[in-house]
Amino acid sequence: MNLIMPVFAAVIVLFGLIRRVPVFDAFIAGAREGLVTLYHIAPAILGLMFAVSLLRVSGATDVLCQWLAPAAQAVGFPAEVVPMALLRPVSGSGATALLVSVLEEHGPDSFAGRVASVLAGSSETTFFAVTMYYGSVGVKQIRHTLLAAVAADLTAMVLSAVTVRAFFG
């Protein structure tokens, strides 16, 4: 299993040599393009990370979760999963940490654990993806993308609870 990556790299280099591609030059050119892309998207990613940290440290996310919990429960969404649902569009790793927390606290076969699992698999890190993809190509006007993506995230949130109820009662 430890040999998969070295073998994969060797196959790529061998294929390039067979096709008479200057492999090292191609690697350097790709690395240079990657650094240029990083240069263009780094400010947006840093701004997004700063905003998430600011909201978390200030306690705004806790207040928002407490405010949304009754509404979520009224529509059949477990209050324990609300923090994950709020964080998922912004941070995949943060949402995964909250998923693990829900699974440890409530169990994987609980309603909250199942909803959190379905939500994790059916939603996207919307703000991160928009920042990365549009930032890497220099798009400034995202038009309806964000609205459509947030609507998809809300749909995933509602339907995760509906799906779990339909399949598990």
C-alpha cells in the first residue's frame, strides 16, 4: 500500500519519457502555474478563514445556533446538527470535526448522527468552493452562483432530515 504513490509517479515519468516529453521542464512549468494560482486565490482564502475565525471567537456562531435551534426543531431538523449545518458551507474540515462530535455524543445510529452523516455527504463547502474556483480564474461577479449554492445547501439540510425519517422512521 505504501508503494502506490511512488509507483504512480514512476509510471507518469516513464510515460512522459516514452512520449519524449521533457518531464522535469513540464513539472517546473506546472509548479510555476500553481504558484501563480496560489498568489491569486490566497487573499480570498485568507479573508474567508479570518471571517470564520472571527465569527467563532466572537461567539456569533453560538448565538446564531441558539437562535436557529427552535426553528430547526420545528421543521424536524435536530438542533444538535445546526452548528454543523452552519459551518459546512464554509469549512469542510470544521464540519467534519462537528460531525465526529455529533457521532461521539449521540451515536451513529441516532437520528442526529444519521442526519449529520447524510448532510455531510450531500452538501458542499459552498463559500470555500466559490472562493477557490472563481478566485483561481479571476471572476469578480459571481452573479447567481452564491444564491443557488446556498439554496442547494438549505435543500440538503432539510432533505437530510426528511430522508433519514423516510428510511429509518
